[in-house]
Amino acid sequence: MVTGVDELVEPRPIRIGITGDVMLGRLVNDAIRERGAVYPWGDLPATLSTLDAFLVNLECAVTRRVERWRNGYSRPFHFRADPLAIETLRSGRVDFASIANNHIGDFGPGGLLDTVEALDRGGIAHAGAGRDLHAAGAPALLNVGGLRIAVVSFADYPDTWAATDSLPGLNFTTVSATDEDFAPVAEAIAVARSRADLVIVSIHWGPNMRERPLDAFRHFAHRVIDSGATVLWGHSAHILQGVEYRGNGVILYDAGDFIDDYAVDQDLRNDLGALFIIEALPHQVRSVSIRPVRIDHMQVNEAHGADHAWVMRRMEALCADYRSLVVQDPDGSIRIERAHHVIPSVPLE
């Protein structure tokens, strides 16, 4: 029936998938060569195909170089994937890879730049490292269902790999309470917000195997949301941490691991992670849900039974710190709902 009045149609929320570390080196690299590019994604391709965008932290260099970048940062592990890894990312429908982390420089500035070039050739957006500070700090811009998304990536270590005006490296930031330290982060968010409807700040931060963020990290995350970002996406702990809503945004303190060949801590269960699914509108998170996963034999699959229940209990305990409610849906996904009394963010001028 024609009424002569245009109906107001609410825009469809987009579904953004977010994971923690995707490490495609070492034994995972061998599995890709032997079993094919899609092997590490296990039984998840059907679920990944339902997403409007898929974002991962790429926890390795993609290069054929073997000489390691020491540069004042000694470490026992170095992660390198062959260029075939790009086909693995493409087969998983990855749209964006954060490369600000403590493994992007494992094989020197050359390995870092090889990774950037490989992602570019594969058509995968990225942020967080580059040929100089300007490139490392530039936001990645995605157009997803008509929604403009900007992703800015930081890492809080190693500072010896920090990009400069003339040298390649990662987009380093200090996690602290001072205005001076936070100013570059606030500026990056402002630039991203001027170009997008939704700003995601990715950060590789903090100590490994820690269930809860330090107070300084929580304060930093609050400032990120209050400065205009819609999502703070943390990773590095190798285990899941809690989810906190703030204003119209959300903080994922740590998204855990997603693909790797790591030894498993039987108490902290770094082999159990999650695919985070955020439904969003411009400058607003509508909902957050997770699909629990298990990493085994260099492959990620949906978690079931006792493993699924373990993730549910863990997230209930961790999210309670922020008064976020954890509810299981009939399809096996786990919703993380806002508390009734949401802490307001500081209005933007």
C-alpha cells in the first residue's frame, strides 16, 4: 500500500569476526604444505562465510628469509611462514590482519616488509607495521556492507622494533596513564574517526598467560573508548580475558589464541579460545557473542562438550568483573550482554 510517506528502515548491523593470535609458522607451516592451505581452519569455514568481515592478529612473519632480527630483543621463539600462508588467510576469508606484535620482526626489517608486500599481493588489509612510522601508524580502511571501518594497530613491545620516520618497524605505544604517552593514540583515533563510521583499535599488549588485565591496561582501554573508538581489541596473553561494555563501545581485553602449535597449559587452557562476533552499527556495538573453539593438531575447530562448558565457565567468571552477563544460546554460541547500569563514556567534543 502506498502511503506517500517514506518508511524509516533501520540499517542492518554488520557482523565482524575477531580472533586472537593466528600463528602460521613452524609446525602449522608444515601442515599447510602437507595438507593444504585451508587445513588450519578445521570445521570453521562455514561459520566464517557468514561474517561480513573477519579480522585476525597475524602472529608471524611471512617471508623466506632465515636471518633473525635481534636488535636488542632476545627471544627463544621465532615464527616464520612461507608465502603460501597468504592462501591460508584467503581461504579463511580474512579481510584484515594486525601486524603490530612481537613476532612481525622475527626475521628482520626485510622479513617485516616481505609480510607487508605479501598481504598487499593477497588483497588483505593490514595495519601496525611498515616501512616507516607513517606507514606503521596508518589505519586500514574497510568498506563492509556500506559501513566504513578503520582499524588502527599498536603494540606495547618490543620498543626496539618501533618504527621511526626513516626506519621500518611496528607501531609502538606505551601503555600508561600519562597524557603525553596517550596523545599519539588519541590522535590516531581522531584521524581514523574522521574517515570511518566505526573505529577499531587493535593492541598487542601485556604479559603472557594472565587471566585479567593490569589496572593500567584497563584505564588505557577506557581512554581508547572515551576518545572515540568503538572497539578495543586486545591480544597477546594467549588466553581469553573478559569483555567490558563502555558507552556505545566494547573492550575485548584479550581474544586469546586461534591457530598455533603451542604447548598447552592444562590449567589455563591456551588451547581453548573463541571466535568473537560483534554486531555493529555506525559508532555503536549492538551485541557481542563468541563461538568457543579448540586448537589441536595445528587446526582450529568448534569446541564441544566439556571444552565448550569450560569456556562458558571461564567467560562467566571473567566477564563478571565488568558486570557483563554471559548467556548460552541454543545454537551453542555464547552471548555477552551489557549490564543494566553501563558506565558512560566521556562525550566527544
